[in-house]
Amino acid sequence: MCIYYWTLHQIYTDMAKKRKLNSKNPKYNKSIRPDGPAIDKRIKMCDAAIRNATGNKTGETAAVYAVYYKN
């Protein structure tokens, strides 16, 4: 009984090691491109209701913004 408890304890308490992100995917690259378009203004339009997979409202909302860029 003691050995069985010890092995289960080891399985559930060992955390995964953190690894360095080695991805070239821009989705995970948090740096902002300096040559990108400059934002002129950002206006909050409304709060949109979030829906689940069946189409029912979850009761949470997400902010919707209009972004205007400088030319």
C-alpha cells in the first residue's frame, strides 16, 4: 500500500519543466514592428455578448473597438 501511494504521489506532484519557446511563428512573437502603421485613434464601439458553441449567451461580454490608422 505504501509503494502504491508513493508512485501516485510522484505522478501527480511532478510538474512539467518550462521550456524555451523556439518558434518562428509571428503569433507567438510579442515584439511590435516599428515599420507598421501608426494608430491615430481607437474608439470603443460596444460590448458584444459572447456565445457558446450552441449559440446561447454566456453572460460575458467582449469590448469591440474601431481602430483608425494614420496615412
